[in-house]
Amino acid sequence: MTDATRPDGLGTVLSRTTQAIAMVGADDRAPWLFTRCWIHVSRFEAVGFDPADIDAALADFEALPEQLAGRAKLASVIATSLLRSGSLLGSARMAAAVTLAGIADADPSPLPEWPVNSAALRAADLLVAWQENRPGFRPRAALLDLERYARIVGDTQPHATLVRAARIGLQHLIAQETQGVSPNEEVSRAVRDLVEGLGPGSPLAGHGTILDLLQEANTKAVRGDAQGALETLDRLRQAADRMPPALRASAQEALDSLVPMLEMLVTGGAARRGGSVRPPGEDQIDRMRIAADRPGLPDAERALLLSQLAMTQLAADTPQSVDEAVRRFTEVLSLTSEHDQYRPQYLLLAGNAHLRRVEMSGSRSDLETGTELLEKARELAASTTHGLWATIAMGLAHAYRLSGRAPLCRRTALRGLRGHAWRVLLESTPDAMQAAARDAADDALTTARWCLTDNDADGAAAALEIGRGLILYATTETRDTEARLAAAGETALAEEWRQARRSSAPGEEPSELRRRVVSALAGIPLTDDGSPAAGPADGTTRLLDPPEAPEIRAALRALGADALVYLLPGDERNGAAVVIPADAPASWTLLPDLNDAGIAAFDTFLADAARGMAGRDAPIRDSALRDARIAAPRALDGICEWAWDAAVGPLLRGHLAPPGERPLRLVLVPVRELARVPWHAARTRAEDGTWRYAMEDVVFSYAPSARLLCESAWRSPVPLTGTGLVVGDPDPAGAARDLPAARLEALAVKDSFYPDARYIGRMPDGEPGPEGAGTRAEVLRWLADPDGGPLLHLACHGIVEESTAAGDSSYVLLHGGEHLAAEQLVHTLGEGPDRRIALAVLAACSTGRSSRGLDEAFSLSTTLLAGRVRTVVGANWSVPDAATSVLMFMFHHFLREGGMPPADALREAQLCMVGCRKPPEQMPRRLRGYFGSAAEPDTAAWAAFVHIGR
């Protein structure tokens, strides 16, 4: 007798049932169709999910009368079988499964397991709805539905895994819309957790690996690390080689669409650093064209692939490729509707493509079309809370400029910069805030240049301040959003935000709540669209409210400075200076030679010197130092002469003449790569053939931003006494070379000027000091001690490791090779009441140099200043041990014995180094022996050190 539960037995029963259907009349077929439908479903599961069986079952079910008893339960059986097959996502059968679910849901007494199966099916359908670009689909609303399904499914497997996958997919869509780093990082963590929880035999394992690596690459790209994203995609390529053909094809499709775009980002970044962009190859464009033109793609997927193709063609930047990009973007817009989450992005890209064609051909119709598209994109984005707001605004401002509407261009761009502020403030982690701030500097510089073209010096200063304020905030803030709100006294709002984050997807928090959070963090009230309301409230951050000229002038007067000067690097050729005098309106001047001439050679010197000072292998280290010393006179002297010709000379001759008997007092805010230039060391040949240095006529101070300058001015002064902490060359345990002169310097500074200070580190003979070896814990305890004294002097190694992420990238080396990182200083100084440190002297390499780019705003020096230290002296590159020790002793001498302000004391010491002043007689004999006796002073020995703060 045949076993009907075996596959061969099911085949026999199926054959006999089919014969019976053929023999009975139409009115009697329903029970037999019901039976055959059930047999097809049983065989579908028993024989490995053969699509022919399920299609036959669906056909039989379609032929059943709607009133047939048991039809609803049969619908649930078929739908459950489809769910178990694991083949619904991306399948045309998804619609049939949802129809069946609707019939089964109407059953007053469903099968016991049906509610769970129904919830899982509908969760899967939410992702398919996005793929099919269904009218009215909203990822955020879908996410709320998904949470209801998740409660029904509970821990039932594999349904719970399917719901998790759907949730991750929807969160990914929202993260893409908000363009935030934190949402993408959270999705990355969720994907990784999901993949790690899949067993090796799970049908989702291969898909999970692809999703995991794609999301990791996407997160790196959003953070600005395009090279890291490419490296992750290389790992995907290697993993795909070990996958079955179907999965390999899916992975290759993703690689074909993403790799060309990331390669362009990498080469574009190289171009901004002085390299050249490698245009996309025809092979890349052909691969992307084939992928986008495949038949049968859902509209949403085709639109995404077409937009990537169009962006690649736009990057090729020929008249033909731009024409093709415009045509493709037009097709993209025809495939998407107003509700599509990517619609603002597509409108933005299409508008920019039309503007590029305007630049190539001068087409008036393209200008009108491009402007309309960008205005529509801004309308859909709605407010500064949207992740693309700043990017859309910059494109639209460019369109207005091309059409001759300059005032509207400036207003649009300045308001657009606030979109960067929203992104930075609402990121949940410091690392994400820094990544979100990366674009702010470029957009601020572009806006400032537009303002200067229109002779609007105040607008240029405001643009620069928004950008620099965001960068500085992002690089010196270590707390998450809730902690920042609590520190601002908004404990109830912090709890409300925490609850919203728990119940919402990243970026899904209610818009009104987001506005209130940003308002509290920025320190000013905001309107519903994210603009500052009238009458700014008290606050210290005020990122959306940069200091205006009257406040800057008041701060300059309080600090005894004559003017604040922004130095802007040239765009292709011309640079500029924006000058805000203490007692006159702002002005600006064109500086045609203020471009990157000489910077490349100077940067090579900086990198070589840094490697030499930090190297662990003595022969390599000594060779690097020797090479740096050889290169230093050429690179530094060249940059100092260029600095005079390009900026300082023209400014002093035409705009900032010294005020009579005393030297001019300037605060410089050099932008981007100009922050690395020693402007105080700018020099020119005098009539007698000797060098004349800018610092002979000017007392220079530097500032990361006018906002931080103002905050420094409003802080109460802290008197300098004989107490504090002096650290002298702690044993780095082989992590760097010894600094014998630093020990002499530190002990001489302590004994001569701060007799009651604590000394830790090594004594001149190399033995540990009696008060401590100079460990990280000792320094941190002193920083946290309100009675520790107002002076911090670090005579040790400073290390800068180029990085684009948070971490120990800028630090001093302490005992045992321990790192005291800038991030740790931020955290320590940010806790509790004002530590009231009057002066921090970082007599260590590169303590004023940024480790992350970020418009050169992040360094150990700026970290301390942002941590409410009143005055900081630090070095912008690796400095020689002996010469630094001489300079530092003289600085403290002129500060303590001469009664000079810190900036003047540093200037006086540096003038001694170039022979314009005599060194103090009180200098200890062993230090005096280090004093240079060469006819031509070594610029590397003194020019690195700068003053910031009070």
C-alpha cells in the first residue's frame, strides 16, 4: 500500500486526485481541488520547495469558491509554506502570500500558529513594499507596523530572525534618508548581531554576510572614509568567491554599483589634497549601464542604479557624459513619486547635473530647470533637520549665483550651513559628530568666498565661524547626547530623548523633539524650521549663532588685541584675508599668492620630522631626524618667505600698519592648510640685507575660532603663582628617544620660576623624580585636583598620528610609554567645575597640530583651550630637544621675571632665538650651552611654538 506522506506516495495521490477532477462535473470539483491544493503544498515542502508545486497550489486555490468551508485555513497553510521556503523576499509570490494572509486573517478560528505566521509574512512584505516603490509607502510608518508584528512573533524562530532582518532593512532606509553617521553605525551593529546569531546552516547566512559587509562599507563612506569602504568591499569580493552562484551574482551586482562611486570619492579627496581625479573608465560605466538596464527590475531599484550610473557619467565631466547624466536623471525622476524617500536626493543630483551643463554651455533653460529641481528638493526636505539640507542649500545657492541673484545666494548658503549643525548636534557619539562635521569646512569656505566676491566681509566671517565652530565642537566633545543635555540642565529633556531613542529608529525621533534637543544643545531658541529665533538665550555652544562683529570687537578689546584676521586659502589661485579690527568695521583684502605654493614641501618636512621623533628603531629614527634637519632650512625658510610675500607683507603694508611705538597685536584664524604655517616667522630681506621677521612688528596670537576667542575673553583671569605641575621627560620605555635637554629645562623652570610646583618625570641623571615618575594617572590626578595649581608644563614627547576617526591620534608620551590623549584631556577637563588653569605649556612636538584634518581644529592645544585653560603654548611640528629647552626657559623668564603677557613673553623668547634680543643672564649654564651660535638662526628651533587663548 502507498504511504501518502512520502514524496513518491504524494505523487501517486496527486495523480489519482487529478484523474478524479477530470471525471466529475464542475459543480462537484471544489472538494477535489481543495484536496489537490493541499497535496501540492505538502509535496512543495517535502520535495525541497519545488516552485512548480506551489504555483499549482496557488492556481487550485484561485479556482475554489470563496464560501468553501476550510478555505481560510487552507490559505494559512499555503502562506505558511511560502514563508517556510525562505524565498519570498524579492519574489513575485509575495503578493499572493499577502492575499492569502488577508483571507486567513478573516478566519474566526484560525490555526493556532497562524497569528505568528501572519505577522512574519507582513513583516517581510514591508521590505518588498519598498522594493516595489508602492504608492504611499513610508519607512517610518512601516517601522511602527513592524514593531507590532514583532510583539506578536516574540522569540519564535525563524520568524523572529525575519522580523529582525526587516527591521534592519527599514532602519537602513531611514539612515540613508537622514545621512547621519550614528544611524548608520547603529544599523551596522544590528546587522553584525544578526549575522553572528545565524547558524551555519541558516538560509540567511550568505545574505547576512553580504548585508553585513555592505552596511560596514556604507557606514565608512558616510563617515568620509571612502578608502576604508573600498577595503571592506574587497573583503566582500573575497567572501563572494566562496559563495554559491546566486549569492555571488548578488554580491557582484552590489560591487559593480558601489565601487566606482567610492573610487571617485577617494580620487576626489586626493585631488583636494593636491592630486588629480582619475575619471571613471568606460568599463565601469558599461557595467553600471548593464546593471541599470536589466529587465524586470522594480522601479525603486532601477532608479537607484540609474542614479549611480548618472553620477558616474557626471564625474566623467565631458559634454557628452554630462548630457547623458542629465538624461538618466530625468529617467530616474520619472520612475519615482513624491513619496519616494530618495526623491530629495534624486532632485538634488538632477539639479546639479543641469547646473554643470550650464557651466559648460551657458544654457539658460538648464539654469531654470536646475534651479526648479533644487527648489523642489529643498521643499521636500522641509527644514534644516533633513540630512541633505546643507547639500541642497549649497547647490541652490550656486544656482542663484549663476542667475545673478547674489544676495539670495548668500542667504541660502548661510542658512544651509545650519543643516550641518543639526547633523553634528544630533549624532549620538563623539566619533559620529566628528564625521558629520567633515563637510562643514568646505561648505563654509565656499560660502565665505561667495560673500567676499560680493564685498560682504561680515557674511564671510559668519560662514567661517559656523564651519569652524562645528568642527571644534565635534572634536572636543566626548559626551553622548543624553549627557550633553544633562550637563546643560535639561535632565527631563535628556530622559525624553533617551525614551524616544529606545522606541524609534535612528532619525525617526519626533521632529518637534529634535528641534528642542538642538535648541538646548546649541544654546539658542529655534523656530520650527530650525532657524534661530529672535533674542538668543544664554548658552556656551551657540553653534547656530556665530559671534557677530560687535561681540568679536569687544573680545579683542578685552584681550588688548588690535584685530582678528581670518586667512583663507586660495581657490585655484586667489586667497583672501578678512579683518575685524577692534575699533572699526570689518573689511577684506584679496591675496593673490595665498595658495598652496610651498605647502607640499613643508608638509613633507613635518611628516619626516614627526616620524623621526616618534620612531622606535634608533638607526631609522636618527636617519629620519638627519634628513629632516637637512630639509628644514629649505622647507621652513621657503615657507616663511612665502608667508611674508603672500599675506603678512601685503597686510602690514596696506591694512594693518603698526600703531606707532608699540607692536601691532593680531589674533590669526588661519583656515584649513594655512593653520600649519608659522605666520609669526614670516620674513623678508631688509635694506641692509638682514632678515626682518613679522614678529618684530607684531605680537601674534592664534585662535581656532572667533567663538573660542570670545569665550576665552569672557572667562575670568587666573593669576599665575609658583605652584602647578612640571613634567620632565618621563621614561617612554623605548617608544621614543630620550630628551636629556627637556629634563634640564623642566627642572630649571620649576626651580627658577615655580618653586612650589610638583615635579614628576626623570631627573637630569635619568633617574625617576622623587615626587613621581610621570605616569598618566599622576597627570590626570593633578588635572582633577582643584588645588593643584595654575601651571601645567609638559616637557616630553608629543605624537600626532594622522587619522580621520576618534582615538589616541594626538597624545603625549608619559612613563612606560603611556598615552595621555587629547580625548582624555577633553573628558577630564570637561568634568566638574572650572579647573582654573592659567597656563599650559606644551613643550612637546606637534602639540598644536591637528591629527584628523578637520580644518586643523583638533589638537592637544585646542583641547586644553576648549577645556577652559586660559592660555596655551604649543608646537605645530616636531621640534629639536635642545633648542626647545632654551626657548622654554626664556619664555618663562620673560613671563615671570619680565611681567609680560604670555604672547609677548613667547615673542620675546623667539626674538632672542633669531638674535634680535639678548638671552637672559639668569639662564643656567648647561642650558646656555645649547643656545645656538650659528650665524644663520635655525627656524626649526623656535618657529613651531604658538600662543592661543588669553
